[in-house]
Amino acid sequence: MRGLVHSLRGAAAEALPLVGEITGLGTAARRAASNPVYVVDRARWAESNARTFSVLAGASLSDGSALSSRTTAEEIGIVLALLSPRVLGQFDPFAGSRLLLVAPNILTAERALALDAMDFRLWVCLHEQTHAVQFAAAPWLAAYMSERIGALTSQVAERDGSSLIADVAATLKGAVREGAGADLISGALTPAEREEFDSLIALMSLLEGHADVVMDEVGPERIPGIRRIRARFNQRREGSGGINGAVRKMLGLDLKLAQYRDGAAFVRGVISETGHEGLNAVWRDAANLPTPAEIADPALWLARVPR
């Protein structure tokens, strides 16, 4: 395990200059090199995310009551327990701009997919370190996201006295117990809240799609098995992974896959016209972030945003 930890730390360090070279965000990549990197197990990942949930919810709920009860903590624990075996890595911009690499999951994935370990670890780190570079290139982005999440949570709290996170977690708890199959996110939101949510999804699609494009632009001269990795990893993403279809939907995994696909299509559409330099306008100001309509049609963004 010590060797795995050392290897993952090395891959995280190696990925940053590659991201900077591909994206043209070299200054941001050098700035991100100061971010802490933690190689963790599943329990530590879940613990870290529970704290992040509390931070985000606290941005809009001054007394913290929606996340203070034992019941809500248990509900959030269910969500994290179901997700923890699937997460390979995560950049957390809300708690010290830190990178978390979930060692047992990475090891399990590379063995199950029969991939070269060093290539796969670097490939995973390319995705997560792209997120680190995004937030380093846009120092305003973490606060902006927190404000948007806080605004959405506040709307829900004003409506029913609870938090969006608590509502989602409680719905999931009941769904797991009763076997329900509804989409918990859609079911928890009013039309106005859904509009706010869709804007957040557009932002997440940009971030995830951009990271997916960057990780695939490292050529076979650096990662010889990159095409094989992508093909097998896509199968893993879209497979059930031991979670039934209803729970996959309720956990938001299907929505996450759509973010990867739609965001990558947007990024490739912009890059094909302007290169990475033109795309980098998105990191200058919140006004340059793509709308949901622009994610679906990059030409709209290209026509609106100066470069």
C-alpha cells in the first residue's frame, strides 16, 4: 500500500504540467502545485465529503439545524456509503483546494479493467488535476459555486424549512428502503429551483467535460494504452457496478454521465473553432460561463462571449 500511495502522489505531480501544456493554463497549473494531495481510503473520503456538505449547507442556513440532527447525518451517510466504492478521485475546492485520491478504488478499477497501473493512475490524476487548474485559473469560481448552491438551498429552506441536501438524502433513504424509482432531484424542486439547478448543471457539465477532454488529449506517446483505458473506463462508467438502475438514477449517476457527455461535446465544439485559448475565456468571469442552452449548442456561446 505504501508503494501505491507513493505512485499516486507522483502521478498527481506529473499530471499538472501536462494539463497546463494542453490547456495553455500553465500559470494556473503552477499555482495549483501548492494544493495538498491526500491519498485516502473510502471512509476518509466519506468523512471529508460529509464535512463539505456541512460547509455548503451552512452557507445558507445560519443555524445549521437542517444538518445538525442525527437523522439527517444518517441519511447523508447512506448517500456517501453508496458512492464511496465508485469514486476514484475528487478535487475539493471548498475545503482547502485539496485533491483526494481514493487508493482502494483506483487499485480495484485498474485490476478489474486489466489496465497498466502507472498509465491508469496518471490518467485518473489528469482528470482531477484539470479541476485543480480550472479553479486556479478562476479564483472566483469556488465562491461563485458556493453562492449558487447556497441560493438554491435557501430557496428550498424557505419553502419547507429543510435543506436541499437533507431533502435529497431523506428521499434516497426512503427509496433504498422501499425500492422506489423516482428521480429524487427533480422531485425535490419547484420550477424556479429547477432553473437554478439547471444553471449549476451547466457549470458542472463544463468542468467535467473539460476534464474529460484534457485527459484524452494526452497522446499514446505519454500514455501508450490511452485508447484502451478510455474504452474500458466508459464501459465501467455506464455499467451498473453493483448498483441497481433505480438507485443509480437517484444517486445522480445517470445525470453525472450526461454531464461528461454534454460538457465534452461543448468543449470540443468550442476548441474546434478557437482552440483551448478561446475556450479559456470561460475562466475570466462568471458572465462567460455557458448557459444550459449554450452547453447544448456551443455556437451560441461562441457568438456571445468575447475572446
